[in-house]
Amino acid sequence: MGAWLEQKEKVKELLASEEYKTLMKKRSTEYETVFNQTKGNPGFRNFHLRGKAKAGTEWGLLM
């Protein structure tokens, strides 16, 4: 159980670091907006086709 607590403490320190906070602020403005708009505007919630190639085609049509 000690290793788990050590790992938990490392993650807690990482999440509290200024570098992580800066990265998350940048991510929220650059990337999350695109996915939120994609999900919200045409009502896209999940892929209807299965498989990497088919999902890629569906994503291309959506974009």
C-alpha cells in the first residue's frame, strides 16, 4: 500500500505545479473548444460506424 500512497503524492504534486496549470489553461482554449463545438453544433455524440478507417471517414465528413 505504501507504493500507492507515494504515487498518489507524486500525482498530487504534479497537479499542483505551475507548469501543469499553464498547460491546462492552454489546452482549454486551444483544444477543448473544438471538441465542444463539434459535439454541440451538429449534435455529434458518437461514431455510427465501427473500425478505424470507417470512423476516420465519418470524422472527415463531419469536419
